[in-house]
Amino acid sequence: MKRIFLIVLDSFGIGGMEDALLYGDVNVNTLRTVSSSPYFHMPHMEKLGLFQIDGVELAVNQADRTYGSGKKTRQREGVYGAAYARMTEASRGKDTTIGHWEIAGICSPQPLPTYPEGFPGEVLEEFSRKTGRGILCNQPYSGTAVIQKYGDAHRDTGDLIVYTSADSVFQIAAHEEIVPVEQLYEYCRIARGILQGENGVGRVIARPFTGPYGGPYTRTSRRHDFSILPPAVTMLDQLSEQGKAVIAVGKIYDIFAGKGITESVYTGGNEEGILRILEYLDKDFEGLCFINLVDYDMLYGHRRDVDGYAKALRDFDRKLPEILDKMRGEDILMITADHGCDPGYTATTDHTREYTPFLMYGKKVAPGNMGTRKTFADIGATVLQYFGIVPAFAGKGML
């Protein structure tokens, strides 16, 4: 019974791509930055080959640390006998939707629309008319800062806090006592229906929050994403059409608007996501378990928290032996990322245009360096290759 567990460490980039300057990113490198933290410790990811990937750099203060005790060990193949590669994003963009779509086989030559000056008046007028509520903000904003600034006005008026970021997102923040969460979700569905065509943003995101009048206000875990439908066939579609299981863990279901997915479970963060991985490792199915671990991006990358990011990576690394021990003879484990979000890059709080890592382990995997790949879509092609399915998209299998 063949199973693939594909884990996306959300935003775990490994160095700026050659075109990073076109995206406003200068000398960015998420891995290098987090490795400067005293909390950074990833011995099991090293054994899978993380530090042997093309171009990987660690912070200067890592030179004398005991990741195999020196250069000689770093030049070896991964101790676990894994394959590894550096992945290049061929799509135009550096956001969650574009990155995951490309992993699944969709290359996006045009970026999804962004709104650095706020959303057009006609979009907001229609949204306000259909919801019966006014609009606050309508600017690119930090999600934690926007509720502190506009939270009281929202409570006074009932108007919705609408904001965006450097990503292709339409975000709606509302206090749970003013707008019940299910009603906020319905407002997001209304926005999703409006935001099509030239205004087809990647995601409409519900951002519920709580807190007393005057603050401080705190975002809750009941965020929900409403994604635009993928515009082409993905590996998820091809797998499910062939009767294979496609299990989505975390926000994967939202990213693909449910398309091609046969089973899904939401999570409240990395800890719950890892628990779900371990549970699915004990279940019988043939197909793909596709997991997103979001905390690296949401809690630490955007908030520029280097130590928090490093601790979260350390915590995942600590669980890797348990994941590997549960793998069966025909299982394959894949670990990658969807973009960067360098927590040391203070020019913005946005994602960063970076290469991503790819690690692949299993008894059916030939170990070694697979070099620098031309597209994330090679991952989707490899998944299909394992199940004997010819990909309906550009991408080369790596088995």
C-alpha cells in the first residue's frame, strides 16, 4: 500500500532566488537567519540532507556547532539515506497560494493581483451593499496592528476592518462579539463571489479577534481562508480521479478550495498538525497525505521573531524520529516549503522570494543530491510518478 506524506514547512526558504530583487528582497535567507538563534537545532533534518542542498548557508556562529562536528560530515550524504534538492519557484509570486499550486503542478506566469493602494471603490461598494456594513482601513497592514488601531471604531460602528498585505489577499477582521464567526465566514463568501476575474485575489481570509474595548485585541484561532479555485489540473485532481486518497491537513483544503481532495482536517497550529501526521501514519490508505504547518509563517516569519521561528523548527525536528519510526515499507516522506519569510529581514514584514528545500525519504528512494530543480512542480510530478500516473502538467519526477 503506497502512501506519501508531503509536509510543507510554511515559509521555510533557504536563500534568495536570482530574481529576488525584482520582488524587493535584498540578501534574504530564512534558514541562514534562523540558524543564528541559540535555539536553532535540527540534527535530524541535517541527517536527511538539509545542509547539503545546493547553496545552503548557515549563520557564521554555526561554524563551530556540532552538526556532525564539522565540514567533513557536512560533505557526506544524509545519514538517513534521503534524496535532497533545491527548488526554484517558476511562478511569478511569493505567496502561499502560488507556492502550493506550483507544488501541485500549476505554474502561474502572471502574479495574482495585489493592492498596495487598497481595493478599488467599486469592489468595496458592492461588498458593503451586500453585507450591509461599512468599511474601515482598506490599506496594506499588519494583521496584529490593524485590530489595535481600528478595533474600537469597529466596535462602535459595526463596520468591518478590511485590509490586505503584499500578498494577494482580501482580509476581513471582526470582533467575535460584534460579528459572530459564522457570519464573518458568510461575509467572506460574499467577498469571494465579488473578487473574480481581474480582481481574483488568491485568498479571502476571515480574521476574527477578541478583547476588551480599548484593547489589547487578540486574533483567535478561528481564521478561515476562502481561496480562488485552481485554474488547471493538479496532482490532487489526478490522484483522486484514479481512486487514490488525497488527505488535506491544515489549510491545504482552503488553498485548493477543496478541489481534488477526498478528506480533510483543520488544525490549530504546528503541534496539532504534527499530531495529525502521526495519526495518519497509523491509518490504512493508498495515496497522499498533504500537510501544511503554518506557524513558521503566521506566528514567527511575519512577526519577525527569529527565536520563535528557530524554536518551532527545533520542535518539528524533535518529532522527526517518531515520524520516521512509523513509516511503512512503501511510504515516502517529503518535506518542502512554499516560499520564504525571512524573520531577520526588516525592510518589510512580507514573504521573501526564496528557493525552498526538498527532502525525500523512504525505502523506495535512492539517496543523493538532485541538484537545483527548475520548478516546484517537480514535486507534484514525483508524487504522481510513484503511483504510475503521467502528470498533466510540466514537471519532472525525481524518483
